[in-house]
Amino acid sequence: MERDLGASREMIVMLGAANGMGTLARATTLAEVFGAGHYASIGGAVALGANGARAAGPLGASLLYLLLGGYRAVFWTLAGALVVVGAVVAVAAREAREPAAPGA
């Protein structure tokens, strides 16, 4: 049985290109922000966080599935957590931009 893989090939190429661009952007950003002196140490710490999250994600989702009894509940729990974290980041960013009050 032969399948039409045209759309699949295009998607594979696009996802591969996006992944490659993300790698290049991360490397360039680290070098620009932190300089070349500690690039390897900082790059390793960033990779550890990203890869740790990739490894912990399926485990966490499966534990939530067992705890909550279904994927719909897992999805809404994670969506709610995303909203809460987004609000916290927005508030923290706003406070970081505001100048400190005199005498504080």
C-alpha cells in the first residue's frame, strides 16, 4: 500500500528547519548576552533545564492522568497552570520595569 507523503515531507522539513533555527538562535543569544567567556557552562545549564523538562513532561503527564482520571482533566490542569505562570511572569516583568520608590 502506497501513501501520499507529500504533506508529511513538507511538515518534516518545516519542523526540522524550525528546530535548527531554534538551536542557532539559542547559541547566538547566549553568546551575545553572556559573552564567550562562560558560554559552555551557561549553555550546559540552559540545555539541562530544557532536556530535563522534556524528560519530566511525559512522566508528569502520566502521573496527572492517573491522579485526575483522564486526559481532559490533565489538559485543563496544565492550561490553568500556564495561565497562572503567565500572569506571574507578566507581573514580575512589569515590576522589574518600574523604578523603585524613593527611600524604599
